Amino acid sequence: MTRLHTKQDPTSRYHQAEQFLAALDEDWHALIKLVGPCVHQPRPERDPYEALIRSVVYQQLHTRAAERILQRLINIYPHGHCPSPEEVLATPYETLRACGLSGAKATSILGLAQARLDGIIPDQATALNMPDEKLIKRLTTLRGIGRWTVEMMMMYTLEHEDILPADDFGVREGYRNLKRLDKAPSARVLRELGQAWAPYRSVASWYLWRMPRQAATPAPYRTDAQRWQAIVERDKQADSHFVYAVPSTGTYARPSAASRRPNKEHVRYFDTAEQAEQAGFRASRHKHADRQQQSEQRHDLIVQACRLIETQNPAPKLEELADSLGMSPYHFHRIFKAQTGLTPHAYAKAHRSQRLRQELDKAGQSITDAIYEAGYGTHSQFYDESHTMLGMPAKTFRKQGQGRIIRFAIAQCSLGALLVAESDRGICAISLGDDPKSLLEQLQDRFKAAELIGADPQFNQRVAQVVAMVEEPAVGLSLPLDIQGTAFQQRVWELLRHIPVGQTWSYTELAERLGMPNGARAVARACASNTLAIAIPCHRVVRQSGDLAGYRWGLERKKTLLERERSKAASHNKPA
């Protein structure tokens, strides 16, 4: 990451950044015009050690709750400011916990104090002269400190102006809305895209954070008349597009609010809640006045819980997670599952599986070290789960499938080229495409060092069964499948196999059947990750409007498959 070397007046610096970003394309120009001048506010007077202490306290907590806990912590010491490392280490663990800190956070703060004394956490002068990636790599070795936390410290404490926190949900969602994408880019892709925003990536992130709620109002809610009609109808779809305020009460609410309807002449409209608050209005306290805001708050809390699970090793227990968010364990467990489709334990297990794969991929990392770095407490715990997670022994995975035999064949069908591959556990890939060579390259990338064996007469019979299923979906596929994915993906894929031939379900319907009414987007990502075309019929999932959404093997193939299945189903149901 690059960094500006001269510090001008902040207003001047941000103005330069605004002009640079606005010149990138029309989307950036519209966003900057909509949000207005950048008012990014770093706190360079804080030392990195103090900034990290504050970050740990604020992790996964509402601002007010975190401020109370932080103040209790500061009040322990007579000087009334952030305690020194020596003071923290001299404070009994029980005293830290009494401030309201969870056990994990108290342990993390003690670890930060020791790390400062050990020289792992540098002072501000040293940190400013360190390369960004070196500083990130050093600090993320500390318990409870992830890359996102370090990047926030670099942006807000060290005033680095070219930081892109690509792992941040808000930044990725902001870019998705900016470019009107079906799904947010991965962190890796966003880092590549963000190269074009240098040397102003911190300011770019600031604007992207404001994109989800600052998006231009769509045509249906552009005029005051349209907005008033949305209020009259309590239109929930309008909730994400504007809020209305009533000067006589000094409050604002969303269109679907169940509060008493105001006089039309007295209503003022704002594109976002932030704009209403800047104009001096406060959120309505009516019991049902802002369901959308409540939903967003619940969503933000679960995102925070996911980050806590991902950044702490071992993952916090259910009670610790619930306590850090100010909820009862039962309530937290219920809304976590409703939002993600997984219990906190299953989510931690899935993340641990992903982390294990990353650790095994590291050069020079022993399997034992990878096991413990991934969060396993014992070898036996790992070996109980390893084959399900990796699909092969850890040593084989470390060699990226070396020694594993994958048989494959490529045939032609009515949908183009068809590749079928089989491991010792069952069919592991069914791919469709126009170019057989490209399909084979994708298989090689997926199983890298595995031994790929071309078609033999016995395997050709299996391929013929798959071709028959493509041409006649009602036939189904009786072959064993080698299905590898996270716990949540496997839940989605299993439900997909229950969609009857000739029928479609929406992503929303699928999410509701999984018991997670707000999980349509997560379901769509799981469908996109399916590598067994037609055998796991993700082509039978459409948008709620009935329109076709993205399909890994092309929308035309999806359309053809659905038309074929409906035709077969109609002819089958026709009376004799």
C-alpha cells in the first residue's frame, strides 16, 4: 500500500481526493455529489496501543455500551486516561471482568499490554515508518486483533490515506451498490479493483461506507407524490429509499411505520436517516415506527458476531457472544440462525474449516501448527472432522490432492460440452460450457496436483447416465455424489434436491424454508458455489419476481433447462 508523504490541511487533502475519485467514472461522480464533502475524522493524538485497547472494547458492541465499559476501565486508575501496559498487567483479571468485559476481551487486553512491553506494538513514530503490510502482519498475530482492526487503526490513528479495508462488509456492499452488482466482490477482487483508487483509498472507503444508505432514489419514489403514496400504503419496499419527518413532533420514520399518519402538508422527506438527523430530527420511538431500522440493527449485530467468531481463537462461547452484544443467549442464538442459516457453533466450525485450508496452504507451516492455528484444541478433535471438511487426509490436501485419483470424461449434450469427474467417494464435478478445454482447465485448477485419468469404458457408462439426466431431468441421478462445502452450503444444496422437476422456488422462499427469512442473499451465494450442475438443481431457483438470476453455466442454459423441465412435467400431467 502506498501512502501520501506530505500532510496538507485536511480540507485541502480531502478535496483533492474527492476530485480524483469523482473523475474515475460517472458512478463515483454521482456518489460524491450525493454524499457531499468528505469529513473523515482521524484521531492522530492516540497511540497505536491505546487505539487497539479501544478497538477490543468496542468490538461487537453498540457505541453506548462500549463507552460505558471503557469508562469503567479508565475509572480504575487515578489519572483518568488509558492505562499503561504496566498498569493493565497489574490489574487482577476479575477486576477487568467487573468492568463489563467478556473473558475473551479481558484476555485480549492483557495480551495487548504484554505485547506493548515486548515491542510487538510499536509507538506511533515507529508505526508511521513501517510498511503497511509489515505492520498488519505483526499486529494480526495478537489475540483478538484481525486485519480489519489494524486497518481501522491505520486509518484513524496513523492517518494513513491509502488504506482499503477490503474485508469490511460495508465497503464491499457499498461497491456492490455503487456498480449495481448482484453480489459483492470478494476481498481479493476488491483489492485489485481498489488499485485504481490509490493514493486515496481511505477516502474511497469512507464514501463506500455511506453508499448503501446514500444510493440514488429509484424512480418509483422520486417525487413527493410517490413518496406520500408509499406512506399511505405503508410500503415496506420504500423503507430502503427514504424517510419522512414531521416538524411538529421533531421525529422521523420510514414509510412502513405503523405510527399515526401525519398531515401531508407537514411532511418533509429525506433520502436517508442520517440526513434527517443532520436536519435536527430524531428517530421515532413508536413501538412499530421503524421496523426496517430494527432489522438493520439486528443484521449489524450478527455481522459483528461473525467478525468476533472469525477473529478470536478459540471462538468465543455462545454466552460470551451474547454478553458482548447485550443479549440473552437464547435470543442471540435465535436471531443468529435466522440471519445466517447456521447456529453460532456451526458457523465457527465452518470458519475453522476455511481457516484450516488457508493454514495448510502456507509454505513452511507444519500440519500440527496448522491444526492449532485454525483453532483446534486437540489433534483428536481435528481428525474427527478432517475428512468431512477436506474430503481427503490433511497430508494429501497439503500436497493439493497429490496422489488422489480423479477420473473424468468430456462428452457432448444438447447444452454443449459436458465434463463429469469422479473421486473415490462419488461424482465430484459436473460442468457445462462451450469450450471442453476450458472445462478441463477448471477441473485442473480445482484439483491441482491430483492425478487426473481420462475416460475408460467403465466410467463412460457413468457419463452416459449424466447425459441422460441432462436430456431427461425426471430420470434423476442415482450415482453417489462427493459433495464438499460448508455446513450452510450443504443445507442449501440438500434442499435444492427437493425442488420438484418443472417447478421453481425463489431465493426468498428457499431462505424461508431454511428458517432464515432474511437470508436470500446467503442462499444465492450458496447456489452460485454449486459444482454439480443439474444433479444439484440450482437452476430451479429464480428471483421473487420470477425473473432468471445468475447461473454458473450461463442464463441461456438455465432458461433451456427450465423450459425443458416444464414441458416434460406438463406432458406427464396431461390426462390420457
